[in-house]
Amino acid sequence: MAKTQTLVSATLLPHPFANFPTIHFLQIPKSIILHLHLPPLSSSRKRPIRSQLKSRPAGRDLDRPPSTKDEAINQARTCLLKALEKPLNNPRVTGKLKKQKQPRFRLEVPVIDESPQSLTGIAVELFGKIRLKRKGTPVQFVLFWSDSSFIDEADRALEPFRTVKNVELSTMKAGNRGGFSGLGDVVVFMAPDSTQLELVEAVCAEIDAKPVLIFNPKWGFDEESDFGRMGSFVSSFDVIYSFMGLEVRGVLSKRRGVVFKCDNGGWEVLMEEEGELKMVSRLKKRPSTVEVENVLYNLMAMNSPVTKSMRFLKDLVSRVGGRKE
């Protein structure tokens, strides 16, 4: 494993969109090593990357990584609609509400940065403009913001949408959580920090079986193994959409790609090849950075001139010796 990490270094970027409408990958700050991060945008323009996955059926938009900001938002919104439709409209048996499993989802959408303007802009597109009803009535969303600096901007941006209410998460202290079981149909935690997980868990316990969603958490997936008891709580959230930029540095080369999950499909690793994204691996579970490194190390080793030369020599020796392998 140490050898793999020495030869190939993979860095995940949660926000691969730098300029729209085409994808531009971000340059990696030197301080970022092997974990999710929210880096500043690069102002440089790079060759746009188009998705070309020939192995997939045509017309399946949810199967293809997005090439624009609007496509990413539309994909995420579609996944959210599909995930919420069943728990919101299934009939509930009186007296058994607390016995139902709480629907928990996780959404990771690429944004330009984590500024209030950027996050509230995504909130408008995902939760303000969503067309979702429960028993004929528009679904009400409660957005818990991790920080008071977001509230003013969120109230301003979401004011036209009567189906969304903004709440500062830090105000939900012990003894002040009552009454939230009757507020809204879906609860969303907007970009929570890992230090707020106990509070997130407590709020989830107060709202019984209502659907809850974690949107763009500030921690990286690799960090979750160090969360202790909270790690089990975090893993109970089903990732319904994730799109992360990826940069891989080898000894002599550097490549760009994407880690992608949409709807109920598996996790896919795609790499840039001649300006196009091509799938190199599909996994059932979310890959860690080390697992991504191993996949890409094997891919780069297979395609290296040294490996190809060794294969040629082995084949030549086999033929000269009269052996067939």
C-alpha cells in the first residue's frame, strides 16, 4: 500500500466547476493532500471535458456525469424527487410513526465555493423551485444553516418561496428543540461541520420519521472512520447524488477525472482521455482515497511504456521457446 501511495497521489475536489457552462477542473493547492477540500477557484481556462460513456444506454441522463452547472443541479433535483416521493406519500399507520425508519439522504452537489451567495443560490434551485407535493399540498422544507452568516442571505434569496424556512442550527440547543416535529415535511442540514454532528443527530431524533437530508457536508469521506459513534450515524445517510472532481499525480504524469454517483447506481471513477471522460471502474460502495489510488495505479501501470515493453518481451520469449501463454 505504501508503494501505491508513493507512485500515485489522488486528490478529490468537491467542486470541479470553475467556469460555466463547460467543466473546468480546479488546480490543487499544495496544502491539500488526499482528502476532500473546498479549494479556491482557478481563474485559468482549461480544455473542457465532455462525457462519453459508450457502454451506457443512450438517453439515460442520470447515468452521465454533468458537463454544466445546470445539468448537475437537474440531476441532483431529479434524484431528490425520486428519493422523497415514496416516504412523503406512503400512508402511515396511526400509532406506529416512531417505529418507522427515518429516511436519511445525502446530497453532494458541485458549487463554486462555500460563500453564502453560492450555497443559497443552490438552495433556491434545489429546494425553492422543486415541484413536490404531499397529499396535494406543496412540500415544506426546513433548512438548517450551520452558521448565522448564511441566514440573512438565505432569507433574502428564498423569500419568494413560501415552501422554505431557514433556521440557524446553532440555536437548536438543549431544551429548545420542542415543536420541530410539527414544522415542515423535510429537514435539510446545509453544509454542516463535523463538530455539529451531535446536534444534527439530536434534531433528527426530535423529528421522528420525517425525511432528513445532509447537503454538502464540510468533512471528507475519509475522515468518517475517525468519527467514532458518530461514524455510524453518518453512514446511515444514503448518498443519492455525488459529483467530485479528481486529480491524480503520478511520477511522470498528471490526470484529471471524476468520482460520480447518481440515483441508485454504483460509484464510478472516470478519467480524462483525449478530452473526454471515460469510466475506468464501477464500485458498489463509496471508494476511499486509497481505493481510488489503487484503481488508478493499476490503470496507469497497465498503460505505461515500461509495462507494455515487458509484455512484448515476455510474449517474444514465449514464442521463441515454443510456449504459448
